[in-house]
Amino acid sequence: MRQARGFTLIEMAIVLVIITILIGGLAMPLSAQIQARRIAETRADMHAIQDALIGYAMSHTFPHPTLPGEIRHYLPCPDANNDGLEDARNAAGQCTNKRAGLPWITLGVEGADAWGNRYTYGVDRTYSNDQAGFVSTPIGTAAELNIYPDATCAAPAVVQDIPAVVVSHGPQGRGALNMSGGTPLAPASVAADERQNLNIATGSLPCNNSTSFVSRTPTDDFDDLVMWLSKYPLFNRACQAGGCP
């Protein structure tokens, strides 16, 4: 009777190499799929944040002190102390900061992106002033926030004159605040375009740090996701609740 022969070491090595190649070929697409899903989840959250900002403006109104019969709306302040609540305004009704964390508890939205990092939120001080608010006519209250294609601000703005901006610091999360309370500083190696969007001290950059943001095609050194709230969707929806002359 012929005795059965086992696998040789060479045959086993070949099989292991083939299995490794197959697993490696599957792992890369799987990793890309996970990343694409997280980006999609974050973008969906950012659209929900946009709706929540409009909802806040719809429900937060005041009668103008010097214009009888005129009702105005306003947006929330940023969250600089990372408790999830909008910061208090000063005696003149202005927010202390133009840019800090998103007041996610105040808005009732997700506090972090799909990578576990806090969103940065920038808002025009007039639009967040609870003693001035915004008007929609004839061309609406001017806003000072602008989006540029890079941190030099030399090229024309992608969009300008916008009331509010929300930034996810992307898959790498370079310089972002995380939900556990960490406050990592932006290392010198972080590209200027990403430093421009951070909610921490960014050093000397050509753009105005508090009112300028960057949005462009992702690259190895820039993976931020940027969403902005334009004036006219805000006017069209918030002003249906009354006011906004």
C-alpha cells in the first residue's frame, strides 16, 4: 500500500505567499471602503449641522431695540471651553470668539466627526450678535468669513461673505481637538492650508486667522472637509419664522 505524502516546506511556503497576496489585495480596498464610509458619514453629519444652525436661527429671535415691529434672528457662539455649549456673549451681545469648537450640545448634533475629533466652527460676529442679528434685504447683512483655495489668500476666494463655517479636520486630524479633552498643538510640519483651518493658535499666516478658511481638493498634506452656511439659504428658511426685513 502506497503511503500518503505530506506537503513539502516549499509547497507550504508557496501557499502562504499566495494567501498573503490575496489578503493584501483585499485589505487595501477594504481600508479604502472604510475611509470612504467615514467621509460620507462626516459629510452627512455636517449637513445635519448646517440644518441645525438654520434651526437655531429660526428659533432665536428678538425685537429690535430701535426699530419697532422688526424681529431679527441670530446664530450661536462658538464653544471655546469644549463643554459642547455655546459660550456666553458680552454686554454688547457679541461672541467672545469668531472661531472655536462647534457647540454641539446647544445644537443637538454629533460632537465629533467619524474620526473622533471635534469640529471647528467659525461665525460672523454680527450674525451671532443677539442684540443686532441679521437682515435679508436689500442684499442682507454683510458677513466677513471667506473661503480660499489656499492659505496665501492670493487667489480669488472660493466663496466669500458667508455667516458660518464648519470644518472637520479629516482622516489625519492634524491639530484637531478630540472628544476626550486632548488639546494637541499643530506641529510645524502641518501644512499652512490645514493650519489655517485649525481652532487653535496657528501662528503667522498670510490670511486673517479668524475669518479665513481653506477648502480645496484633498492631497497628502490637506484632508480637511469644509462646509459653509451661505446667506441666502439662511435667509430663506430662518426668515419664514418672521422678521428679517
